[in-house]
Amino acid sequence: MTRIGIAGAGAFGTALGVVLAQSGRKATIWAHEAAFAEEIRSRNENPRLPGVQLPENVSVSARIADIAECDLILLTTPMQVLSSVLDTYGPVLKARHMVACCKGVDLATGRGPSAIIAETCPEVVPAVLTGPSFAADIARGLPTALTLACADPEAGLALQERLSTPTLRLYRSTDTVGAELGGALKNVMAIAAGIVIGTGLGESARAALITRGFAEMQRFAQSYGAEPETLAGLSGFGDLVLTCTSQQSRNFGYGVALGQNAWFDPDVTVEGAATARAVAAIAKARGIDMPVTQSVAQVIDGRRSIEEAVKILLSRPLKEE
């Protein structure tokens, strides 16, 4: 039986463990906190993924040694802690393959997950799993299609075969940069889309925001050598549409709360907030036009009101599409 280690006991990592276990794999989920691991075991359910019982071949542990010998590890920790997790535990992990399932850009270094894996674990073949998906849908066995990006074609094929299930359909790509930037940047646009809806600007404005936001995503990703086809696929446009239109999206929900000047749970991970700050700084330094991203970063940091940001975006010079 294939044994897969999952580093991170959030909803997405748990959902992947469940769907893989249902297809005959054995999954071990590593939780950073012992108390949380014990809570999951005692309930046979992750409180972050309520209503989903863990199959028998899914185990949960707070001991890194319990996933250290796995040949394949899925990294499902939040993006902003990925570097510290690999700095701390990378030396004891024996995996040949690590698949980053987190979406974002590291605020401290401006790096994506594959670059972090390559630097901290140089013997590992890094890959990225990303695309339009919600943990609850995956865990319930609802059809989901994702992009699996790996620069090594043979490794990508092997990972596709090991991680695909009857309801989880993976499409291969060798464009890891494009795949991970699509997954990161769409979270920024989801915050912006949430602000649009939260402030009552309407569905037409959201459609315009999604379209112009996608143009920003393409400009930024292609400046790093990403393929246009990647951004037009599941990991870019597909994920953008999902997160900008669904109440299940944490980034969209955060944007709605900003637009309504309402409370938002600070314990909920909103990857797009840190990504907006990181990408805005990079875009400014590289001279890349990113007006939506810059506005989101300014609003999040309190440097500009939503009203000011909307006025500036609407007063930009008219031009050809």
C-alpha cells in the first residue's frame, strides 16, 4: 500500500488524506501541535473539516518521525510558515518527492513554494499541486480537477499516477512557476472581488475586476517566464473564477468583510493578504503594472481607504483592452 505523508493538519491536508485513503493509499497527517493531533484522533474528525470522518488508513501524529520515512510528502502548511517548517524539519525528512499544496508568495523572501523546497531540501524533486478546489468538496468525493506541476516530466508522471483518484483528476504541467503564481495571485484578486461585493458595487463590477485582475496575473507571471497557457488553465483562470465567486473562499470572505467594515475571524488563514503585500513590493521594484494588487495591499495595510482605491482604479486612463 502506498504511504503518503501530509505535513499540515488543516482542512485541505485532511481532505487530501481522506480522498487518497478512500482509493487505497495510506496517509499519515502530521500536526504541529500534540493537543490538536489528539483532538483529531479522539473525534476521528478534524474540527477544521467538520462532518468528515477519517478512514481507517488515515493516521494523525504530532511526531515528525511518523512521516519522515515517507517517499512522498504533501506540504499543506500555510505558505507563510512553509520556510520555517522545512528549515526545522527538512533535514530529517527522507522524501524524494515533496508536493507543495500551499498557495502564496513568502512575504519575507518573495519566493514561491518550489523555490523554498529547492533551497531547503536540495535533494528533493519539488512539485506543486494547485487549482480550483475546496477541501470540503474533495473530502466529500465531489469531482475536482487540479494542476500537478513538476519540472521533471518523469517525476510528474509518477506523481500524477500516485495522487490521482476516481474523483480527483490531476493534469500535468512542467511549468511550476506559472502554476504556483496562478494559485498565489488569484487569492489577491479574490480579496478584491470580495471588497467589490461587500461595498455593493455589483456583479458587473466583479466581472470587470476578475477580467482585469487576470490580466495582472498574466503580466506578473510571464515576467518570471511562466507560460501563458498555464495561467489560462486550472491553476490560473480556473482557480480565479472559483475563489472570486464562492462564499467558501476565505480570501473572498475576507474581502467582503473589508468592504462591509465587518469583523473577520483573525484565526482564519487568508493567504492573499501576505501575498498582496509581497507581490505589490516586487511589482513596484520590477516596474510591473499591478493596480489591483497595489490597491489591495494598500487597503489591507490601512494606507488607503476602499473609497479612495475605487476612485483611483476608476480614474485610470482609458486604453485598448
